[in-house]
Amino acid sequence: MSASSNIHWLAVVKAVAIFMVVLLHVSAETVYLGEPVATADWSISLIFNSFCRICVPLFLMASGALLLNKIEPKLEFAKKRVLRIIPPFIFWSAFYLAFIHFVESLAPSGTSMMNEQYLNGVVDAGWGGLLGMLIYPIYYHLWFLHAIIILYLFVPLLRYIVHKFQAKTLWWSLAVWLVATNVYSFFLNLGGIMDIVMGIVTFSGLLVAGHLIAQHTVTRNQFIIAVIVLALASAFTFGGTYYLSVQKGELVMTLQSFGANVMIATAAMFVVIRYLLANYNKQGDEMSTSHTVLSRVGDASFGIYLVHTLFLYFFSVGTFGFTWTSLSFSPLLSIPLLTVLTMLCSYITVRVFAYTKVTGILVGWVKPLTLNKKEASLSATS
């Protein structure tokens, strides 16, 4: 297999995940704030929104595949992760706090994706909000940084677990984890500290699942099953949400969070990408343009995540001389096209930031992922 074909499939997972994040946020304007329930535009937007619910779990699975198989001193791990997450966390929290104060709070009512009560609370807190960022995200998408920081604290323990126990034991443990987390979400939901604990348990399980799938050679039959499962689970998310929302007359989010339907769909997508990229690498051909683009987008995914909400806001208020939202015309076209435009603008911004080491750190820029010898051998034989 030629070196040029050693595209890391996890970079593609991240590219798919970040595209889904942007698509989710674009469609959310119609699903949450736009059209009444059950209208044609709302239904189309809900299809996009439901399919993209796997975006954050995909990121977590990719992190598990990248982090849990490594064996390194705890201090070395801590230094790498601190540099990777803390500077962007501080910089973008301060940036979005300033953005809320000097831009978004002055805009007409209804132009923000932020809850107005929360937005006003941030404004009232003033720059004291920087202290609050340690507990609450300043902007609606920055919650993910809080989650990642907490998860990093548990990575050493998760590494110990995945190396201590056999894969079969871990798979059975994941089955129990899936049932337990869903029983809690749907029937208990005690709130308070228990929600935080169960959130950590849920995200930790996704890390372990990503690690296990990454270590597994996916067969053609398993790939076919994964495609079917992905389609069925996504259809269930949409159909169930549509039905529950129509019955209540407003959006019902029960099936839109980290339930079994979303977890199963995420694992299926992970398997699908694993199989497709393993077979692509096995062919030994030169990397195609599409795979090159996906790989580069995957490398920039963290930065795109941090900046894409700015462009969504700018497009919605007409900053660039035109206004574009999910309802500017048929959402069947406006949502995917606005997603692509937002991705392009965000990617260019990240690459500009990455021009120097210091600014590159602020958008979490990392070196492109390439297969090591072990992974290349696994891809070639799968």
C-alpha cells in the first residue's frame, strides 16, 4: 500500500461529524424557532436534524479510538491535552462573551439562536461572565468544550479498563451501559449532580465503543448490517420525533438526545466509515480529491466547530450584504447549501488561524492524521 493512500479514517469520521454539526445548527433554526410543527418546511428540516443527531457522539467515538489505545505517562497526556483544549476554551469563551455584549445583544430580537433569557443573563453578568464560563458555556455550542475537559480527566482510568479487560467483557459492559443510561434518561432523570454523573458515564461509554470498533476488522456482512441499522435508527429518530411532536402540538426532544436510537445510529455510521476507508486504503491507489478534502476538513474540525456559529449568525442578519437562513427558500435546498457555505467560510478561517503556531493553537489545529504501521497493516488486511 502506497504511503499516499494512508488516509486516516478517523479524520474522515471527524469531517463527517463536523459537517453534521453545522447541518444540525442550520436546520435547528426551522425545527426549534421557525415553522409550526408538521408543516412541510418543518418536516424537511426535522429529517436533516434527526439524521445529524449522531454528530457529537461521532466526535466522542473518534476521540476514544485515538486516545484509549495509547500508552503514555499521565503527565505527558495532561500536558498535551491542556495545550490542546485550555487555550481555545479561554480564548473563545472570552471572544463570544465580547460578541454577545457588543454585537448580538444589540441586534433585533429573534435574530439569535441563543435563548433570550440566557442571552440577557450573560449580558447582565458583564465581564464577570468569564468566571461563570467555568461552569456554564458562554455560547450555545461551547458546552462541548466543558464536556471534553471533564472527559479528559477520566481518560487514564478508561485506558486502564480497556487494557485490563478482554474485548468480549467490554462489549457486554457496553450493552449494560446502553440499557442503564437509557433507563435513567427516560424513566429516572433525577436532575442535579446525577445528571452530570450520568452524562460522564454516557460519554465515557462512547469513548470505549469507539476504541473497540477501531480495533475490530469490519467484514462486508457487518458493513451491510451497519448500513441497514443506520437507516432504521435514523428513520426511527425522525418518525418518533414527528409523531410525538404532532401529538403534543410542539417539538418533543425525547428521541433527539443521547438515547439508544442515536447511540446505535452513531455506532453504525462509525462502522460504515471504518469499512469504506479500510477498503479504500487496501486498494493502494493514489488519494482521490474527495478523500483529500475530507481528510483536511477532519483535521480542521475542532476549529470549524468553534467558529461556524459566527458565520451562521452573520448570514442570518445580512452582515455580508445578503440574508440567508434555512427558510430563505425551500429548506430542501437552503439547508444543505447554507451548510456547505458555512463549512467553506469556517474552514478558510481556520486555515488562516493555522498560519502561525500561536493562532493555530487557538483553533485547536493539529497535524494531519496518518496511519501508523500497525493501523496501515490492519487496513490492508480488512
